Amino acid sequence: MKVFITGASGFIGSAVVQEMIDAGHQVTGLARSEKSAEIIANLGAKVIRGDLQHLDILKQAASNADAVIHTGFSHDLMFANEYAKAAEIDINAINAMGEVLLSTQKSLVVTAGTLGLPLINGFVTEESTLLNSPRGSEPSAMALAAKGVHASVVRLPPSVHGSSDLGFMAGFTSSLIQFARDHGVSTYPLNGDNRWPAVHRLDAAKVFCKAAEKAEIGALYNAIGETGIKISAIAELIGTKLHLPVTSLRGEDIVKHFQWLSHFITFDSPATSFETQQQLDWSPTHIGLLEDVHQNYL
């Protein structure tokens, strides 16, 4: 297939590009800078210059492709506490690409997250949804699916980890590490028993690839490698490796320490991927989060 990928130079997107190329597909990636273009080209993909606000470019690239994988997001705005603006850009991009895929068999795979979705029997499963929400990438993709677009969603956990030429990242965990360094203390909220799932970037990339190849309408896939890791366990590992004290926080201290992440840090969102593994013939095979952070980052 000819595949168009947004966010192609990013930590997750670059892994998806490599996975798609290794599977024999022709990949074109969106690049908003010269550095991004160089990364994409070095992976062996073609480059289209532009960003998520260049809707005409997105439409043309999607129209020329057999499949579209949307991993891009305005993370710089999110880190600047402008999440609403970043979400609006994301939704507009999804709708623009979905518009040109109407009445085709082409797949559109959209990225979403598991954090904060309702628990079913104690876990976020593929049946957990917030489709009544008027905003967000997942509701936008499902609205397109209702119109007949072959749109599906790959949900990522808050901690996507692994090493690459871009360096080591660990999703929200990388922010926890930076906050600990900045404040001289590794912390967790309340008693720290809330759990976050995790996945290795290379395992997640396979889910995106298989979802694009399957082109299912309205499918929800959970790219989950580990069901749930206590936030306190992450904080304790960070404290041990950085030789920092470890403590719990409450009230306004949570906001002061975790900043933009304070809205998410108290969520208890263990998740499973049983249906995804069965539907896509996929299973996670790479190293877990805590071991990865211990061995390769701190």
C-alpha cells in the first residue's frame, strides 16, 4: 500500500514508519521542519512538508494514499497547558483527512489514549468508550466510521517507552523523571496506588501496521503491553536511580509539582488488550516499562 503518516518523525510515528516499510509498504511522512524531514527520509520514506494545520496538504496526501495513519499531535501546545487548542487542531486534521476517504475502501487509523476511559470489571477494555463526548480524536474517528469511512482507533497507554535514534522516551513517565530532576524529589499523588498501563514503542507500531492493513470500520484497538503499573513504583524507581527522596503529595502540591500532568496523574486506568491481540493476531514481546527505564535510561 501507499501509506501517509502524520507525526512520522516522532517517537511513536518513526517506529510506525519503520514497521510499515519493513512490511513492504510505501510510506510518505508529514514533516513540519527540516529536521523532521531528514529523520523521515533517513527511515526510507518520502517526505511531504507541512503540519497539522495545513488542511489542504493533509487532504491531498490522504487522497493519494491507500491508507492513512495519524500519529501526529501538537505536543508543544499540550506541554504549554494549551491542550484545548492542540485538541482542536487534532480534530480538524482528522476530519479533513476523513473527508477525502469517504466512499473509498482506504483505511484511516487514528491515535487516542486509554487514560481516563471508564473501567469495565476493573479495567479499560476495547468496550470502554467516551463516545458521548463531543470532542477528542476517538469520537471524531468514530463519527467518520458512522459515515462509512474505514476509520479505526489505536489507543495508547500513558507510558510508551523504548529507545531509538531519537533518544529514550517513556511517554508521561519521561515527564515524571524531569519533574523529579527539577524539584529534587520523586513524588506520587496520594497513596500512589493508581495504576497506568504501558507499551513498548515497537509493540505499539505493530498494532498501527496491522490496523491499517485490516481497514476495519469502527474498530477500537488497545495497544497495551502491561496492564497496570503503580505510580508509586515508578516514582520509587526514579528516586532510587537518581538518588532522590521519594514522597507523596496532596492537594495543591500535586498541581505545583506535576504542572500540566496534574490533571492526569491521579487517574487509575489499568487496561487490557485481549480483544486487540485476538483481532489483529498481535502480542507484545518487548521489555517492560520499569525494566526498560532501569536498564536504558536512568
